[in-house]
Amino acid sequence: MVDKNRKNINAEMAEVSPYDLSSTLGELKTRIEGYIKEYGENATLDWDANRWYPYDEKPSPTYFIKKVRPETDVEMIDRITREGLADKQRKEWEEKEFERLKAKLGK
């Protein structure tokens, strides 16, 4: 059964140093085959040239293995709770703003 409330998450599965990919094509092929075995053929290798780590003075370019996966039950419940709270807060603010404008404009 497909849960229509469940969203897909583009999750970072692993970090890959650019130095790890600086090797012969044969070694690179072996490494990539290992990534495919571990993360699946649908995983992607993404480049982030502006990755900042805590206490870094400049960005550290890095590769990431990412994979789209469905959110877990805990993540879905947390997201729905946050969205519900945000909706409630927005409605409360709109009601207060409506009352303020109604009092200001006298209608």
C-alpha cells in the first residue's frame, strides 16, 4: 500500500573526498562498483564545491553519494506535526491580524 502522506527524501548516504577519486581508471572502476553494491544503482554522486565544515576558514569541495528514499515513519510523523503546528500558528496570526485591521478600519 502506498502512503500518500509519505514524501521522498534526497538523503546524503556518504561523503567522498575528491582525493579518493584521484586514482587510475581501474581503481576508480572498483571503487564505483563498491559504491553501487553498497548504495544501489539509483544513487548519485554529487559535487558540492562550497561545503563548509565547522571551524573551516574556507569551503572544502566534496563529493556526496545521495539516494532518494521514502521518509521513515518517525520522519513523517515529525514533519506532519511540524506542518500542523505551522498551520495552527499561521491561522492564529491571521485571526489576530483580521481583528486588528477590523478595529483599525472600524468595520
